[in-house]
Amino acid sequence: MNNKYNSDEFKEALVDIGLAKDDNVFIHTSLKTIGKYEDLKHPDLLNIIKKTIFDIIGENGFIAVPTFNFNFAKGDDFDVDNTPSDKMGVFSEFIRKDTSSKRTSHPMHSISILGKNSDHIASLEGNTEFSEGSAFDYLLKMKCKILFLGDSFTETFFHIAEEKTKVPYRFWKTFRGNLIKNSLKNSIEIQYYARKLEESPEPIIDVQKLFKFLDGRDIFKKSNNEKINLMICSSNSYVDNCLIKLKENSKFFLKV
């Protein structure tokens, strides 16, 4: 049995799960768990992912990727142009390094954007990285889709719901440090919704439970091609379902 997929099958799978013209899409990736890619005509998977998505969404859409790095909390400067993402995967770094992409300035939860309105999105700043007026707030207002390539489900958008419902296991913590942007260094201060690590048990999100909950709400569309591990959902459905549950039980998604 041939268990390898090519660029044509990848595009078919993306269309099948609902990626469409004019979409805006936030992408989480785990390339090793998408499947076995092999295409002699188009061997570069990173470029194929980018090209294929833009072939589908067109010039009126954009893609965004997480380029998070938490070393600012340890005292490191955050350089918008040069600080690498940390543990976000090679595709996120690939987009960050793209000369046409733009990156937001939040020193811990930055994202890189490629496509329409990337300059505008990168310039957005709320009181926090997830609050009104932020880039993540813009993604929700633009009804972006979240694309999971491989086993890459994570709680990024769950943090928006945590902040909106003011979960009791987090608190506002101030971090100070240096932001470097356009080669200019400035001292900044941010408010970060940190976990209360002194609580027992320590408040840790049960990501599997979060996925099972959202999967039970049928928000995900998954690939029918067994060779390609993909799924997609509406960012608004993700956040709205979490908001409802957190208002019922603020600690529902914590490990016990």
C-alpha cells in the first residue's frame, strides 16, 4: 500500500476540509505527523504548504503562525526582526523568516503574518496580547480559521477565553524588559495573565481534555485522506465554546 502523499493530494485534502477562497487562516504545525510527503516535482514541503494555501485562499486572504518566545520573562531582549520563535515548529520559523511576512511586537505571544493586511495586523496592540484591539482580537473579528497540520492541536485560542472569563487560577503579572524594533531599543512593560504556580495542584491545562471537549462539539473538520493528517475549525467556534464552559466551571479544563 502506498502511504505517501503528494502536493496534489495535499491541496485536495485542504479543500476537502473546508479551506476556501478569501479565507484567513492561523496555522499550527507538526510536520513529522502530517504523513509521509513525497513529490519529486515539488520536494520542498515548506514551500508547498505556503504555496498551496495561497493557491486556495488567494490574494484577499492571509496566513498567520505563532512565533512565540518566552525568554523575555527571563530577562532577554525581544527583537521583533531577529528573535526566533521557540518550539513553534519549522513552518512557523519559515514564515517568520519570509521577507514578505510581518511580525507583531508582543514579546512573548508574537505572531507572523503573510498576505493581505499583514502590515496592519502586525501593528495592532491591545492592553494585552489577547484583549480588544490586539492581533488575536483582529483574527477573531476576521473569523479566521485554525488549521492544524499534523498532531498540532494546542490551547493558543483557549487563552483568549481564559482572559475574557477572568479565570481564578491566573493573575496579572508585570514583566519589564527591552523591545527592539526597526533597530531601536526601548524599555517596555507588559501585563501577562500568568498561572498561579503556588496553587496545589498546579493549574495546568489538560490539552487532551480540551480537544475532546471541542471535538464533542463537532467544531473540527478532519481529512478523509488517511495518508494526510489535517483538521480545521473556526476560531470563533473554538473560543465561544470554551467561553460557555469556563463560565459554567472555570476549572473544568485543568488537570486534576
